[in-house]
Amino acid sequence: MIVDRLVEKLHLRSNFMKSIAGSILTALVIALGMAGILKLFSFSINPAVPAVLGAVGGAIYAAVTRK
């Protein structure tokens, strides 16, 4: 996954901090990507939807990478 590779390039020693950084990065990628795609196709939805889906994606990332 792209986020895993980006998190590994960060110089973080703690697995907890890697999980936090990966969750934040995943949430940003999902929310901004969804907003960009919707803007590209001139489709409007409530702005909370990409934020919520990004938060869910970040939580899933944290749950999957927990060690």
C-alpha cells in the first residue's frame, strides 16, 4: 500500500507513532482524493461525507497495522 511505503520513509521509531502517522495520512488521502474526484465530475455532496469516510479509513488502517 502506498501509505505503508510513505510511513516507512518517515524516521519514526515507535510503532504507535507509525500507526498514528499512517492513520492521519490515510484519512487525508481518502478525503482529499474523494473531494478531488467529485469536483472533477462536478458532483456535489455534503462536505462531511469525505471527512467521515477518511476518518473510517484511518481507523481501519490503525486497526490493521496494530501490533
